[in-house]
Amino acid sequence: MKFEYTTSYLSVEYKDIQGNAPQRVPVYEKLINSQRYIKLMSEMGEEGWELVAVQAVLKGIYNHNKEFSWMGAGGGGAGYGFGYSITDGFMLFWKKQH
């Protein structure tokens, strides 16, 4: 039995929500309702590919503000920053038997 393998990538769109704490929110419905997603899933299935795994691809977001410092504004400190990860997209792993 021989197998062939391939991968596909689908990106995730985000929208910004303003409020007490601004945040980026994924719009997954745009992904699963997109023509690219629907076409990819249909074509791969018709060609005999089996989806065997999905892996989220993360992207680091970092915000650094030198204006404010633990030593006081303008005190020569390093400021503050924060970082977090968001899902940039998904890797789809396929296999097909020959």
C-alpha cells in the first residue's frame, strides 16, 4: 500500500472590537463559508484525499509602549509591553492511497 501526502493552508480573518479592552476577534464564519474553503474541501474529497489532521498556526502579537515606565514617564525605563498569540490560520494535512 502506497500513500501520497500534501498540505493546505487556510488563513483566519480578524475584526477589531473596541471597548474597555480592545481586542481582535477571529471571524471563523468567514473561513467556513468562504468559496476557497468550500472549493478546497470539495476538490480534495473528489480527488480521493482524506483529511487526516488540522493544526492551528499561531502568530505572536507584541505591543510595546516606551512612553510609560515603571520608573515614571520619561524616567528612562524600558516601558512595558505585552504579548499574546493568535491563530493565523490552519494547516490541513491530507493523504491519498494509491
